[in-house]
Amino acid sequence: MNTLDSPRVAALLERLHETAEASDREHLAMMMAKLNAPGATIEEVVREHLAAERQDYPAIYQSYAGNFLAISPEFGRFLYALVRAIGAGRIVEFGTSMGISTLYLAAGLRDNGGGIVIGTELEPGKVAKALDHLAAAGLDDLVEIREGDALQTLRDTGGEIDLALIDGAMSLYLPVLKLIEPRLRTGAAVIGENAFDPAYQAYIHDPANGYLSQPLPIGEGRGNEFTVRIA
């Protein structure tokens, strides 16, 4: 039996996904209302969100302190499979939140024989909850969560990165990628969840920057992007 499907981890993930769905229901309804407003387009909604983040992204994400903003179980199982497939040993996660995605990543590392997930999270309360969830799963020995702004906390990742999950403030996707880029090994995978920022999209799709990228057909409409460092 793999770690992901062990009773201890599977039961915890089931409970956390149910809690996350209830926690995020109002937030998701609000986002859908913006997208469905007369004359609204996803490009316009993204522009407004990015503009607000660039003014004060810490304040915006503080307003989400009680939200999981979690990945789906399907996306989580993809992350686990990817960790296993590439034999990842060092993973960086921008936007740990309550640690649901981290559990999938760490389960993959456990079944690879070990490694480290270096997570980063702006909200102290979320860091504490994520650490509790990882301890409950028995996976906390594989994870280091750094509290604070990712542009500071990810300056040193301690070695080559096999996999990066980028799922935090959208306006920081490109700055975070450029920050960790020198540590990405050739063949490293970069997963952008909600990767709507046009600047990020332009960068990863420009062959001159050394990436091969395409939309990820999991969670259609959520802007998920699968990128590989090829040079």
C-alpha cells in the first residue's frame, strides 16, 4: 500500500477536503459572481485582481486567512504521481496554506524513500494548521514550512529543485519562478495552479527562457499549467 492510500493519510485528506469545501464555498461563490457578471471576462477579472495584489498582496491574503484555497483531490493525486514519476527529492511549494497540497507532495517523497518539501506561507495561523495536519499524517519529518514572504523565504533552497508548485499570490508567480530558477535542475517540473498572470504565461511559453509548457487538463478553467525546465 502506498502512503497516500494508507488509512491514516487517506482519512485525514478526506476530512480536510470536506472542511476545505465548506470553508471556501462563499469565496468561490463570490469569484463566480464576478466572472458571471454582465460583460465580465476572465481577463478583466484577472487584471483587477493582479492590480489589487500589486498594491498590497499581504493585506489581500490576510483576508483569506480563514480559507483553505485548497487543491482538489484529483489535482492532489496528480501531484503525488508526478513526485513519484520524476523521483523528486527536493520540492518547493509557494503557497502552503493549510497544507493539503503539502500532504500529497510529502506522501510522494515518503514513497520515493525520503526528501524535503520546502513550503512557504505568509499567514502564521495557516503555518500552524499545516504543521498540525502534517504531524497528524506522520509526514512532518519531510517538510519545512517557512513563514513569511516567499521573495525572502525562498532565497535559499539548499540544493537543486526537482519540482516546484506555485500556488500563492498570483502577482508573485513570475518573481518566485525567477527567484528559484537558478536551482531548477534540467527536467524539473513547475506546476502553476491558477497561473493566469499574462506575464508568467508569456515567460514560460517563450522558448528562449528554457521551458516547455502547456495547460494542464485537470481542473478545467482553473488556469493550471504544466511546465518543464528543458535548458
